[in-house]
Amino acid sequence: MKYIFYVLFVCTSSLCSSQQKTIDSLHLVLEQQNTADIPRLKTLSDLAFHYHLIDPEKGLEMSDKAIALAKKLDNKERLAVAYKNKAQNYHSLSKDSLAMLMYDEAIAIQSELESWNDLGRTTFNKGLIYSGQSKFEEANACNLKAYEIFEREKDSFLMGVVLNSIGINQMYRSLYPESLTTYLEAAKIFEALNNTQNNRYAAIMSNIGILYSKLKNYDLSLKYYENSLDINKKIGNLFGQANTLNSIGTLYDNLEQYDKALEHYQKSLEIMTQIKNLNGIASAHSNIGITYISLKKYTNALTELNKAKRLFEELNNTHSLSIVYESIGSALIENPNRTKAQVLDAKSNFESALNYVEHSESLDRKANALAYLAIVNSELNDYKTAYFNQKEAEKLKDSFLSIEKKEEIAKLEAKYKYEKETATLTAKHDKEQAVNEAEIEKQKFIKNTSIVGGSGVILASIIGFAMYKRKQEANAKAKEATFNQKVSETELKALRAQMNPHFIFNSLNSINDYIAKNDTQSASDYLIKFSKLMRETLEKSSENEILLEDDIQILKTYMDIENKRAKHNFKYSFYIDKAIDPENTLVPPMILQPFVENSIIHGFSDNKTNGHLKIGFHKKSEMLTCTVEDNGIGRKKSSEIQGKKNKQSLGVSITKTRLEIINKKKNAQGHLKIFDKTDGTLVEISLPLTLAY
């Protein structure tokens, strides 16, 4: 469940390597501009833009001056630029809500002026803020608006840039096939423009590498990384080099080549420090810390991760903070010498990680946090919470990493390669086809004469083998279909039987009776228990297995209702073997309910006041034996009263079928046995003992 940091390439236009030098030159120009005119307004806007990378507070000051002057000159175009620059400075100060307001001001003006290209850029920048907040759907809503504008303006270059950003957000949402499609579309745009030696195309290559690394296709991932690194070296893009080195380090980390991983992370850290990129520095520290966890150097890991946490908090990078908290928790829980206090500290960190991603759309982040919480809660002996944590984590994982998605991604990659190499492949095919046709004509006579001689024997053998194979496959499919149908039918029957219509009708009559007698308290108590039972039954009946503790609670609620309706004419008790932990043992839902119902309705049908139901759970070898014992009138007398001597209980029939299915699925020898006692009945159900942990 280890999660490594990727610094995804968006490539905004704000990156600059010589900001201070430019700012000094602009101040000299500003000193010479004493008139409140357009040139001075432009200089103020340029200063506001360049300050956002090194001194955003000063950038806000320049932005406010530009806004005031633009309003004075009634220059709406420049006013929109000033608002946009102010938004970027607010973003640099992690004041994203204020940045959004400024972007909205700029967007309103640009829409009024129909300044489409500027509108597309501003909308795109707004999407970047949403992405940083892990609001990936909102981010792509902005990106799609920007893309439509650039498409209408026929600006292919910016279309490619936006598609890359869309792909990033899709990947964070675990929409891997969609993400790959988008990345490849972006790549095709730059290839069509014959413009692949730039940081934008390099970014796309690296992001595709990240996607394949997530899918554990490391050979293909490394191929894309090396392509990206080669381009960034050729164009002298230090930022791109550092990011790609970081991603290659991640790849080696996943391959458990930790020395190589650390080597690449350290190189990335050196470059990020050189260009003073705080996000890159934080990511490098995080990855170094995560690698130290793999090397079991937990103290070193915590040192690096806490450095990263401080930087990400400064940057208000919530998505990255969720990973850091998860990694700190991992360093604590994986330490074999951990104390109870460290386990609790780990739990706190995993809860913080989950809190950061709770309202985001990053399914893999949620799954990881929940899986770790399951481990911690299990160690703290809170098996019930651990079970639900793990169950939810598995559901999330199934939704974003299914076999179907991997197959779809493979098809997309093949399609991309096919389209890229169509011309070459077609020419090669035509040439080979001509040679093959000549060879076919040459061999035709020889083949025909040989085939005529031996075709009878061969054909008979092939037909016989095909018929045998088809029969075998048909038999196997028929058995599987019969079994699946049996499963479905049993589940449906069990669901219908779990709430006996007579029980519901009688319960409603009892409630009505209390109301008629003006006994509102009893009516309220009865209704609360009845609604609780209905809710619990509906929630649990769709599950294959539930915790024994939950199943016992449902039985208690059911018996309380029946007891109240029957004017308290029976008692019940539970016995649980000490070797069984009800918070860590799984059972089929409501498998005992039909027999409890039989005891109440038939066993105690003579309205005896000392009725007693004993429900027990015992461990025998690797089996769980469940018993329902009553001191009622017994099956024989009950049949005489009911007049149904030859009719088998529906509940018994369904339970037998459920046990058959469980035995087949788990290769077990579960059984149902019913014993007639001198006074009452004993039901014994044997199930394979299954633990949640």
C-alpha cells in the first residue's frame, strides 16, 4: 500500500528562472514613468506577475496599484490582467478562496470583451487551483471550458497543454483508461505540430510514465520516463529534469531497488533546491522518507517526512499532506519495536490522511488510508472497526483497478501505436503481401495434391476432437450455470424468507393495538425495535458474510419484538465459546433466524410461560458450530397441531441449499442437523470458521 509522490507536470506559464533580475529592470523603468498612463499600467502588471514567485506580498501591492490605475484609465483589458495577477499572488500565499474571487473578476471582464484566448488561460489557471485542492472534477470542468475556447481559436498548442492537465486530474480520480486516452490525444497534437522538443511534450511523456508505473507496467513506464528526461536535458529544463528523476526514483522504489531510488531522489532534491521549488523539495523529502521506510530506517524516515509535512502545510497542498500523514503513520506502525503510544500516533496520522481525502475524488488515496486504519485497529483489538475499514478499502480498490480497466488501457496503447505507425506498417504490409501471393501461387499445386490425399483422415480427427471438446465445455458451462442459478435462487428465497409476512402483519397489528389502548410509550418502543430490525435486515441481507456480533444483535432485536408481541412468554440466552471472538468471526447473515422463528411460533405455540431459547456458538476444529435449542413442545406435537406432518419447513430447505453453496465455495463439510429431545428441539448448524482478520 506504499504510495510515492509524483510531481505531475502541468507546465503553467508562471515558471521563470531569473525573476529578481527582471524585477530590478522593471523597477528602473517604473521610476522613469511619472505619468498615470498605459505604459505605467503595463509595468505595474508585469511587476505583479513576476513577484508572485518570489515575494507575493509585494506582488499584491503592485496588483492593487495596477487595478486602481486600470479603473482610473477605464481600461478593462488591463483591469482583467491586473485581477489575474492578483489571483496568482493570492495563490502563492495559499489564499485560494481570494484567488478564485480575483479569477472570477478577470473572467467576467474577459467574457464581456470577448477576449477568448485570455479567457481560456484564466479559466485554465482557475482549474489548477481546484486541482491543488483535490477537487479534480471541478478542475476538469474549468479545463474543458478552456479547451473549447482554444479549439474554437484553433490554438493547437494550448489544446495540448490543457489535455495534459485533464489527464492528470483523471489519473488522480483513478480513471486510468480515460487518463491515458487524454494523454495520448495531447501527445498526438504536439506530434502533428512537429513540436516535440519542448517541456510540454516532455511533461506528457513523463505523465504517461507515471500512469504505467501506477499500473505496475514498469518497463513501459521507464521507456516514457527516459524519453522525457532526454528531451528535458536537450532543452536545458532543470525543473523537468528534477521531476523526471523523481519519477524514475519512484519506479526503482517500486522495484525494491532502493539504492537506485535514493540516488535519483537525491539528484531531484539537489535540482529542486537549486531552482528553489518548494513543492519539488517537499516531494523529494517525502520520497526519500518513504524509501527509508522500505529500508527499515524508521528514524531517518520520520525526519524526512516531517520536513515534507512542514513544507506542504506552508503550501497548503492538501493532496500531498494526505500522503505524508499516511507515510508517517506507516513509519510508526511498521517499526517492529513500536510502542502502544506509537500505534495510537499512527492511527491519528492515518485518520488525518483520510480526513484530507474524505471529500476528494481520489479513490486510491481513500483506499490506502482505510487499509492502514484496518491494520492499526486490528492491532488495537478493535476488530469490528478494522473489518469495516478493510471492507470499504476493498470496494474502493475494486472500483479503480479492475482487470477490465487494465485490458482497456492495453487496447488504448495499442491503438495509439497503430495510428502513429500506420504509414510504415501499411507500406511494409503491401510489400510482404506481394511476396506472399507469389509464394502462394508457387505452392498451390503441391498443397492441393497433398491435402486431397490426407484430408479425409485429418478432417475426421479434427471433427471428432472438436465435438469432444465442445461437449466437455458445454458440460462444464452447464454445471457452472446450474450452480450460479442455484446461488441466485437461494439468495432471493432467503431474502424473501428473512422477513416473514405473517411476522410483519402481526407486528403492525400489535402496534395498532397499543395505539388503540392509548399506550403510546409501548407503541413507540415496539415501533423503534421493529424499524431497527427492518433496517438491519435490509442492510445485512445483501452481504455474503457479516460479523457474528452483528448477526447476534439482529437475532436479539427479532426475539425482543416477538417476546413483546407474545406478552413475554419466553426467555433467551446466548453462549459464545471463549475461543470465538464475535468481533472477528464472519457468518452468513441470519442463517439461524428461521430456526429461532420456528421455536417461537411452533415450539412455544401452547403459550407456556417458561419457554427458554438457548443459542450457542462453539469452535470444533476449524468449524463453527451454531446451535438453537428450545424447551418447547417438539416437532411431532407441533406437526399434529399445525396439521403439516409431511411438509418440510421453508427455512430448513433454504438453509440446506445455502450450506451446499458454502461447502462448494469453501471446500468445506458444513451440515444441518435437527434433534428431537424429550422436551423440545435442538438444531445444529456447522459452518467453516471464517475470520475477518
